Amino acid sequence: MTVDTREFGSAAMSFEILRAALGDGAAARLGRLAFAGRRPIDTPNFIGITSRGAIPHITPDNVARHLNVGGAYMALEDFIERPQQYSTRTPPIYEIPPTAKHQTRLHSFTAMPPSVTTVLGARRLPAVASPMGNTKSSVSVFTSTGFQALTTAEYLAAAQSLQPDIAVPPADLTHSPITPNSKRALRMAERTDEWLEEWFSELQDSPTPVTTFAPVLPIPYPIQWEYLSRLAEDYLPTAQLAGLALYDPDLLPDLASFVPALLPLPRLSLSPPSTPHHILNQIALGIDLLTIPFINTVSDAGLALAFTFPPPTTPPNNPLPLALDLTAPRFATSLAPLTPHCPCGACTTHHAAYIHHLLAAREMLGWTLLQAHNHGVMAAFFAGVRATLAQQDGAAAFARARGEFARAYEAGFPLGMGERPCF
Amino acid sequence: MASNSTFTSPALAFELVAKCSTTRARASILTLPHGTVNLPIFMPVATQASLKGLTPQQLEDTGCKLCLNNTYHLGLKPGQEVLDAVGGAHKLQGWSRNLLTDSGGFQMVSLLKLANITEEGVRFLSPHDGSPMLLTPEHSMSLQNSIGSDIMMQLDDVLVTTSPDKARMREAMERSVRWLDRCIAAHKNPDRQNLFCIIQGGLDLEMRRECCREMLARETPGIAIGGLSGGEAKDDFCKVVACCTELLPDLKPRYVMGIGYPEDLVVSTALGADMFDCVWPTRTARFGNAITKHGVLNMKKEVYAADFGPIEDGCGCPCCRPVDEEGSIGITRAFVHHNAAKETVAAHMLTLHNVWYQLNLMREAREAIIADRYPVFVREFFGNLYADPSNYPSWAVDALKGVGVDLLET
Ligand SMILES: [Zn+2]
Ligand SMILES: [Zn+2]
């Protein structure tokens, strides 16, 4: 590993690789991703996942105040429902005027603080598999009023209108746990390839640029190699391509071997890690920015994340839990923070007994405070990862700490007993 | 102790700042163990030690200096043992300002159909396991002492005001007086917690007067008018409030329990009341309702889907204040509509707005009283709420006429 600085970017975006992997191209790296007007994001890092434009249970003022997240993932399907009696209405988000504070429609509609970088995708994370499937010019999306077809043209128009900082063009995905057969996989690659070609050719004559992170499909490299080489050969030299959105980070070693030209691009993972162990795996593969749906789900289950990176220096006799079930009776009178020394907004003003009470009483604030804590723990975790990577022998130190982490903590999350808030 | 304009007792000071020269409205400063509070005031209800998803910091930012917790709920969860271990409800919820608690009796009677009142206390079946339980004045005091509220309420014998049983009404009134004596005797922290009496007597003004005299003789630091959120006609409600305030001393805070519609606040203030509480503003937020000076708007209606204005024009709450101002969130009606009944944040934003509306209404009322222009304020308030004066509620017109304000005068 060497200390070097490489810059990649445009007027709107810059990505600086502060410490790149040397030799085998797919490895953890340190970087900084910055968009004009937004708070720069030191990588590796994660972005929050919104539901209908909001980080669940957190009002936008508290996103700014308590949530240490640099970015937010938004799904277009959360904004384009067609209520039965008003099926022809234009989705209001396409019509909202930007303001001096919220200079894009996406920020303006969701009141997301201006410091937060936005990422737009067609589908939620994770997405509900559609029984209808995609067509050659549309993806099937799931809105609050049901499944509907989103044409690739409407999606591009939406990206131009909403002006997210990062747009992920449509990909032909199944959103199913079943691996597609090779015929289907090949069609996924061909369609995504065509859609991206269309996307960039439309954008060529457009006055509104869209910072594009091209999808990398969750299918074997040999099936999508043509598509991926086109990214490197056609769209990279023209600076149309700004980054990669990977639905399977395990493809990074192949990318490093076969299309090394793509390596300087920032890499966003849209593959949901199921535990922090999986997060470390993605980081080790060279992912810069992660999306982590489990943060929202563990909060809803009444769990407080309880891990740190690097792990505690004295290895425990038994693996530690990754999260604590705050509904457990032992928290009823605990005046301690949710986890020791936690600097999050919930722990600095409240204690475990209050969260325990709120969960027992099914008060909405319990979920708000857990969200603040869980996002805070995750922010500290990534800061720890970056500090480790920044050491003299960063790669070795990270590998070592990752091994210790695997031994220090349990493999999976405990089952949370919290019930969804009533509201 | 009382000077010309100030009353002090061990855990409270009350300073009368101004009196309206027309109505009975008053502006005052109430100093409690957790800070000073400007009256008149609306107090939001954080039933289970939390205000519908707002963080205590968000609540503090609305300017709230005094909010409610419900003794009945806190007695069940987290329970007295936990409250004692944690060190009270302020500590439990991270709230450094003032708290007021009810006695728990009213909620028992209204939530538990099988509650049954005897001289000893309120008998009921535990909602946990159905076992018979008893809430006595002593037990209510003990719970409220554990909670550590700045203002505690006596246990009273609550009867719906519309009850036709005169004998039972008298019994309830007299029993409430006896229970106050038991509460005073059982109250362990009079140096740092205030116990307020509650005037009962239904709609019988003579009985109310009698109750006032008995309660006043017990010299509690503050006085509540109780039993009034039970569905009586608004005319009757106003008569009871007016009848009581007439007899109450100038230099003690007066709390009308359980009311909270904006019209109720404005009229009751004119009748000389200082403190109000109600769950309605926060409960209605969950159903997508925004309180505005032009009435309640339901944000779920399609007409707001593409309305990019604030929840209420001119509102100073963090959701609505102009987007270029410090602390503005920049929430639009469209975004509230988008998430109403779908994401909790929509309820949180409306709660923030509604609480702000209620607190601000009382702030403006107070300023008007100090400037001795409360009648003008009242007229403006009703003018905003009803486009056509012929729609003014007659109970409000009559009640205000009784204190020298003619709403229909042009
Ligand atoms: Zn924390
Ligand atoms: Zn407002």
C-alpha cells in the first residue's frame, strides 16, 4: 500500500483517493467524496436509508442535529404513487420549487438538510420483488398504491428534475434471493447495457447534468463483461461516468483484474450487509460507501447496536453481542448510556432506563432515540475503520483488527423483542 | 406570604404582572422549582413521559416550560419502584423544566369502566392481572412524590358534570374536600413540590362556590377547576369557570383542567384562568391535523398533495418558519401529506407545529394582556377563525359579553 492521492471528478463531484490499494486492486482504501455544497464524506463510510424521503422516525432537524450521516439514499418509487381518484396527477415532487436553502427538488421536497448528499435509485433498499417483472423499457416498482411500471425515460426525467447528487440509472434486477439462470442473467446485462446507453445519449444534449453511478449487476463477471468494458471504454473517457453502484461487492476482484480503468471511480454498495462482519468484508473488498438497511430494522426491533471498531483490546471470554435488547428487564433502572461512552445524541442526554420505558410504553420517541444511537454507533464504527486504515501499516492493521472483531463479537444479531411503535 | 402583586410559598412564587382593564384576563409569572413560567399558559401532555415522538430538546425549543405527565400511566409503567430508583420523572425523561401531574384518579375513572369510588379511595381492577387495587389520596401523593412533579394534583372524586344525581354530586364535592386534607397530610415534599386543590361541584354554581370557600381555606399554593372536560355544554362550562374565578384570590395560579381547543383557551383566559392542558393538539397531529389560526386543516386531504407552502403561513415553528431563517426545517404541506399516516415523522412534524401553535397563542394572549389590548386580541382571534361572524359560537359570544367584550360589535 502506498500513500498517494488521486483525484477523480467533475465540477459537481470530486473523489480523492487518499490511500489506495496497491498490487491487488480490490482492497480497502481511504478516500474523500465531495459534492458542491454538501459536507464532504470521508470514506469508507455509510449513508442513511430513507423511507418516503425521511430517515425513519427522525425529523429533518434531528437529522442535522443528531444523525452523523453524510448521505441519504432515496427511492423514486417512494414518491410516484398514483392514488386511485387522482391517478393522472403529476407526482408533486416533480413540481416543487427549489429554495435558497434546499437547492434541488429532492432536498426541497424532503427537507433533507443541505449538508446531506443524496443518492437516487429507482427502488427501495431492500426492494420488494415484483410479480410483474421488468420490460424492455421499464422497471416494475412498488409504490404505496401498488406495483406500477416506471419507464426508463421517466426515471431519467425524474433524475434530471430532482437533481440528486448521485443518480443510479435503472438496472434490470430481479430483487429475488434466487440466482437468475444464465439466460436471464445475460438478458439483465444486455438490458442494463442498453438502458445505460440510452441514459447517456439522452443526457448528452441535456442542459442538466446528472452525476451517474453505473450499476454493476449481481451476476458473474463473464456474463456482464461486455457491459462493464463499455463502461471503461465508452463512458469513462468522456467523464459521463462518475462512479459505480455495486449490487454485489464480490465482483470487485474481477473488476480489478479485468477492467482496472474503473478502479479510480468511487464505489457505492447497494448490497445490504446483514451484520457488521459483512460490512467489514465489503470494506475489505474496496467499497467506499455502504448502504445498511439493518440500522433501521434493528431500531424498530428495540435493539441498540453495541459494537466498536477496533474491538475492545482485551478479548472477551465469550463473544459479545452485536446489539442489546433494550426491552430486557435489566435496563429498567439503568442510568447508564446505551453503550459505554457513546457520544450519540440519545446517550448524551438519556439513559437506558428511559429507552426501556419508552419501548415498554410503545412510545414513538423510543424508536427515534434508538435511531440516533444506532446511526451514531455506525458512524463511530466507520471512523474507527478509517483511523485503522490511516495507520502506517494500514492494510495489515485493518486485517488484524477485522480478525479480532470476528472473534470478539457474535456472528449475528440477537432477536429484538421490541414491537413497532404505535402512532 | 403576599405583597401587593406577589405571593410566595415554599415551592412557588406567583407574581401578577398585569390585569386586563376590561375582561378578567391576567398576565403573571409563576416561579416553580424547575424555572419560571409565564402565564397564561398551555401545557402539552406527555402522558407516558414522552411527547409523541418529540425529543425533550425539541419540546424545549418550542418554548415549553411546563408539561404534564399522567400519574396513572407512570404508576403502571415504569412503576413507582423504578421512579424511585431513577430519581423521579424529570430524570427519567431528561426534562430539566417543570412537570405537572394529575392525581391518577380521573384517568382511572375514565379509562377503567369498573372503577368504583368509596370514602377510602378509588377501587379498580388492575389492567395487568385483574386483581383488585385501591388508589387512595395517600397513595396518589406517594406516587406523585416519587414522580417529583413541580405541581401535584389532589385526588378528587370526579363525577361527570352532567350527572343528574344532586346528592351524589354533593357527596363527591364534600369528599374531594376531605381527600384534600388527607393529601395535605400525606404530602412528603411541600418544600419542593406544590399541591393544588381541585374545585368540584358539577354545574351547580352554588355548590361550586361552597367548594371554593372550603378549598381556599386549605391554602394550597394553586387552585384548579376540575370536572369540566366531561361533555357539558360550553355555556355551562363558561359559567362554572366565571363563577369560580370570581371567588379566587388574585395572587394564586388558576388551572382549568383538561381543556385545550384554541377558542376554549382564549375565552377561559378572558374569564380569568391561567393554566390549561389537553391531549387534543398532540393527539390530533397523529391523524394528520394541523391547528392554524384559520381552523384545523387535515393534511391528508388531496388538496395539500402539491401545496408547497408551510403548514401555516406566518407560523414561527421550526417546520414553518421561512426557510432562510435560522433553525427553519422548511417543511411543506406536501411533505406532511406525503407521509401522513405513513411515516412517524409526519406526526412528529405536526406535533411540533401544533404544540408551537398552542404555546404561541398563549404568548400572544399574554402580550395583549400586558399591553391592555386583550379585547382586541380576542376579536382578531375569532375574526381569523370564522370568516363570517354569524358563525361565531354563541357560547363564546355570551361568555365574552359577560366580561365586557362584544364580539359582534362592529
Ligand atoms: Zn448512543
Ligand atoms: Zn408551524
